[in-house]
Amino acid sequence: MTETNKKIKPELKLIDVKPALENYHTVVKAFIQNPTASIISDLKIEAQVTKKDSKTVLHEIKKENYAMAPNTNFGFAIPWDNQELKPGKYTVSVKAEDKTKEKWEFTRDFEIKKEAESLNKEAVDIEKSFPWGWTIAGGIVLLAIIAGAVYFIIKKRRKN
């Protein structure tokens, strides 16, 4: 049932971007909204994340065959590839196209803040960076202490 024969033009909006967990894996969610009273079907969405003011793509995803109900929104998850969410300023670029070849492009800066540490702790299969520099420095200090102790023990025994 309709009140008019006028076709409603589909519309999409990018309403927010923030770090999250999806199935206990680190992601950044781009919240996309369909504010119109029409179904958008056969939706293709691709997204890329870069550091702010950089062209180097850190994470990207392409998905097809999405559909959005009228007056809804959803969080389009951009996988963080089992890496920690590191605080910093980033930019997300989202491109979408529906079956009628209507296209949308969004770019939004966002920030991952220190609060992402709690997400990293809850995440599974995360590749944590190991502090090799501190481990090597600690090993050198430990070897120096052992060598010094051996030197003083040998010196004391030679005097006796």
C-alpha cells in the first residue's frame, strides 16, 4: 500500500565509527544508516582504514549481497586481522553500491582511545607484540650480574 506513485530514492548515511569486538575478535565498526522508507538490496560495501593523513591501507574489507530494511542501521565490521586495537587517529573510507547502481562514498576520521585496552584483553587469537628489546636488555643485565658474582667469588678464593 502506498500513498504516492513517487519512487523513493534510496539513501545511506555513515553515522558513527568506533572500535569494537565481534565474536571476540577486534574490529572497527562503521555504523551505516538507511533513513528512507525503502529497502536497499544487493548492496556492495567496501571499506578501508588508514592512519589519519596517510594513504597506506591498514585494514580493508569488501562484502556483497547485503540488504537494508527501511529506517534501520547496522555496524559494518572492518576486521582488525587479529591485531591489537592501538590508540591513535585513523580514517575510514566506505563505498557502497546497490542493485540500481546508486552509489555512496563516505570518509570519516575517528580515534581509537586508551579504552581499547579492555577490548584487547577480551579479544581471542590476538597477536600481541612481544617486548624483545626489554627481554634482551634484561638478559644482558642478568648476565652482567652473574659474571660479576663469578668474578668476585674466584677473586676471593684466590686470596684464601
